[in-house]
Amino acid sequence: MNNAQIRKTLKTLAERKEILDDWSAGFLESVQYQFDTGRNLSSRQIEIIQRIKSENTEEMLRLQQNFKDLWLSDGYKERWDICISYYEQAGTYNRRSVALARRNKDYIPLLKEYKKVVENKYAQGVLEAWYSEPKYPVTSLVRIRQTAPVNQRGSVGCIVLKTNVCAPKTHARGGKVYLVMPMGSTRPLEIEERHLKKFKRS
């Protein structure tokens, strides 16, 4: 790339700042200053500029705008919030996205960040648990399986008070979270669907 091409590419990318990730934006700001002060860019810097351009096309800008327009109406925000809650309690992955979402309730991620958080296999398991029909509807009588955590086990029956009481805490099958009331108790219990079974009178 000659200087005229570099200048044009940097100008184009500056106009697409909305879809640049933080690292790319910072890198371009640095090389823009270097270029403006008359210093030559290295072949490696030019290579990175070309890569950033290929990853942030005019089509990507159009898709990002469409994504923002549909953020509330097309279910994107709901799926994002569910996955953010899952990652927040897991505390291991996508911590930057969790922090940004919690810092600003109106935060809208880049489309590529959204896909990274929501479209991986773990998130898909969480969303499947959330959106699936509950095996035990509200008012159903259930028992707690012996596979449940020790502090949740019990032989008494329970009545289902609510389903999807919070975002699933696991991507495993049966992760939908229920609120149940053990018979004879005044304290409801949050428990995953996989730890429940149909109540059968003995």
C-alpha cells in the first residue's frame, strides 16, 4: 500500500468506528497518529490495517445498524440478558461482556460480540433450557430426585410455584430453574428441572 492508499483506508475505517472492537480502534488511533506525524508504517502494521478492513466491511456496518434497530423487538436483548446472567454466575467466560452489560443497562454489543456470547454451544444449551416447555407446569406435584444437591433432597412432595424463576445456571439438559414449595414447609426452593420427577402417590 502506498501513502495515498493508507490514508484512504484509515479514513474509511474511521467512518466505521461504530463496528470496531476496542483493540482495533486503539490500534488504528495509534497508527493514524504515526502516519499523520510523517513516520512510515511497518509492513506488519499495514498487514493488520488490511485485516481490520476485511473484518469491518460496509456490509458489516449495515448489519450492525439493522441489529441495533431490532435489538428490543426481535428478541436479541432477551437472549443476551439470559446468557449474560448465566456467564455472570459462572464467573469464568465472557467477563468483559458481563461487566459492560452490568455497568450500562442500555448497552448494545457489537454484532460479533453478541454472536460470541449467545451463539456458542454452551449458550445454546442455556437458551434451550429457558425457552423449552416446562415438563412440570405451575401447580404440578413433583418429587425431588436423589441426584439433586444434598441440601435440596427430600422425600416429601412439592408444588411448582413458578418456572424460569431465573436464568439457567448450567448448559446441561434439564437446566430450567423452578420455584417449588415442599409440602409442610413455608420456604420455597429453587431447583433445576433435571432434579425433579413426577409425584407418584405410594
